[in-house]
Amino acid sequence: MVLPIADALAAYRQGGGLSSSAAATTTTGGTGSSSFGSMVKDYLNDATNTLQEGEKAATASALGKGDLTTVITAISKAELMLQTVVTIRDKVIAAYQDITKTAI
């Protein structure tokens, strides 16, 4: 099943993984490095915020001030975001290695 990129981004944004400005940059089909750069920057900001929310929830839980459901949800989101960032990093490194192996 092929899923259009706009639908995939909308579903990802709905799940809390992508800011609306990053999705708008991607779905408008902007050209040039500035639109891609801003998309990456927005994604990394979202990732950082998600990880910080997970840390705050874990701290609140340790202090006995956090609701268990909120803590588990925040930590799960942070774990998923970290796995996503690591997967993207691995794909970028693999692409770079493939490019360096090509003959000129």
C-alpha cells in the first residue's frame, strides 16, 4: 500500500511527532536548501522538546508528583522519538557511505 507523503505527515503530526510548520514546509514542495534545512531544524526542535518532556515526567514521577499515565505516555513518546532520530541518523550515514563508494 502506497501512502501519499501529505497523508503520512498528517498522521505523524497528529501523533505528536511533527510540528505544523515542518509539515507545511514539506508538503508545499519547497525547493532549495532553506526549506529542507528549516524542516530538519523544526524536526530536531520537536525531538528535543519531546525528550525534555519525557525527562520532566520522569523527574515528576521520581518525586511522586506525576500521574502514572502521563509519565508513561511522555516516556513512550520520548523513546519513540529517540528511536526515530537514531534510525534517520543511520540512514544518512548509510547514504553518505554509498555516495563515497561511487566512482567519479
